[in-house]
Amino acid sequence: MRQRSRHGFGIPAALVTVALASSGCSIAVTDGEVSVPAPPTKAPTSSVPAPEPGDVTSTTGAPTTTAAPTSTTAAPTPTTAAPTTSTTAAPTTTTGPAGPVPAPDGAIRLMPLGDSITAGNGATGDQSYRGHLYADLIDAGWDVDFVGSQSSTTAAGGDPDHEGHGGYTIGPGPSYLDKFVGAGNGNVAANVEGWLAEADPDVVLLLIGVNDYFNINNDGNDFDGDDDPGYQPDVDGPGRLADLVDQIRAASPDTVVVVSSLLPVEFSGSFAAGFNAGVPAIAESRDHVWFTDGNAAPLADGDWIDGGLHLSDGGAAKVADVYAADLIDVFEAEFGSAS
């Protein structure tokens, strides 16, 4: 099928404090990773990594970051502007049944899947886009049910369920978080099939990859040897993300995937530029896979907290507006109009 595109969307980063769901302890990492962080378009932007620690949580991990130079990325098209729609070339490969996915029986089960930007952390003021996204979709007339093994509320309220895990990388492969969650487990690829089987989502909103810049050794930072020195996120990240999308579609063929570029960060106007450039093609070549440009969210001063990676409530609302507009397009294309 043809994938349509709209306008885009975005995400931030720095030193992170992580809450481990398993131990209930808080860990501050100064030298290593960062937990970090929209429907159908094609055009990314963003990046040069900044050192970041990783926040670790199995529930609602959220990091805190140290101050970093303030340089806001160019504000992309406002999310309030009427989106433009264009048609992309017909996909050349498929990762699941080529036919239509079944229409949801009742509310659309939406899984917000990612790292601390998806999880948020009310204790540190680090906000997720989830609460605002839920409100945007409900206000637009869509019956949605957020699903996932994690549950935490945001400042904006809304459905608390999600699958955000602070500090997680795309995977597979070693990560700094492995020392906290077990060898090979600190990434989405190692866990996603179990999460899908438990939650049975109709749609997955996937925002993952920022921790690949901080929690995997690619700049000579040694995390107790559990690193992958040959991995370069700007070059290799899109391939790993494409493999993860294929893994999701193979494990749950009736699930639609909406994959996002990484969000803007305050400390660099070009962060993850190479990574983001490769994300639109993932959707263009696959059935029932759509691109949302999170990096186009018009984030500005005050939209990040601490070192400029995680979102304030205002920043979370802007990201949610981008995602909501694109998700509505996806819902209409895949399932028909809202009832």
C-alpha cells in the first residue's frame, strides 16, 4: 500500500538520574548514557551527540540532566498549521500480511513504546508527551486505550499505561543498562515480543534511539567493557531501527507501526541528523508502517528541562500535537473515520 506523509515532529538530552523499578534505588551516571527520546511524512532533521548518562527504570524511569549549552534547534513547521499530505512510492517490501489489518473491536489499543521520553518521571519534572497525546486524540473524537506493562501518570493526566523504559537502546546488543537489567536486556529488541504478546496493541508509536548515542560506547567511553565500540548511531542506527520495526510486525502482524524520528535537543541543532535522515525510508518500504517526524516539533526555550534532552510539560504538549495529527491520519487510513 502507499504510505502517506504529513508534516513532522521531534526530541531532547544530558546527564540522567534513573529510577530502577527492580531495586527502587536512584542512580546518577555522569559519564555514560542517557535515557532519552511522530503520522506519515518524510523528512527528518537533527545531530551531534552530547555526553549523557542513562536513566534506568522498568517502570517509569526518567533521568535528570546537567546544564548544557543552550542552542535551540530551528523551529520546524508549527504543529498547529494545516498539514500537507503527499503520496510516497508504493512499498517494495513487506513485513507482514499485505492486506488490511483488522479494524479494532472497540477502542484503538495504542502502545507508546520507547525510553524515558515516553515514560516521563514526575519526580524530576521530566514529562512525557503521553498525557497530552491522549487528550488530543480524545478531543478529536477517537476512542483510544493506551496499553503497556508500565503505568505512570503525567502532568497532563490521561491514560497512564505505556511501554517506556528509561535508558533503553534500540538493540540488540550490549548497553550500559545491562549492568542493571541483565546482560543483553537493556534494549527494546530483547523485550518487545513479550510486551506485544501481553498488550496486543493495534498501533505502536515507536520513539527510540537517543540512548544509542550515550549508552553504547562509540566515542571511547568505556562502560565496564559492556559496550559495542564499532556501532555508530548516525550510520548504523536506522538499520537497527528498521530491524526492530520488522521484528514488531513479524511478532504482531496485525499491529500498525508509527515510527518517529528523534526529537530536537536543546544543546545541539544537528543532533542525530544522520539517524533522522534514515527514518522515513523505513516507512516508505513497508506495509502498515508510517513515519512521524518528531524532530519537527517546534521546541524552544522552556520546552526542555535540565540539560536539554527531556521535556517540560510545555515541550511535551508540542510533541504530542505533532504525534496526534499524524496518528489521526494513520487511524483514518488504516481503520476509517472516528465513530
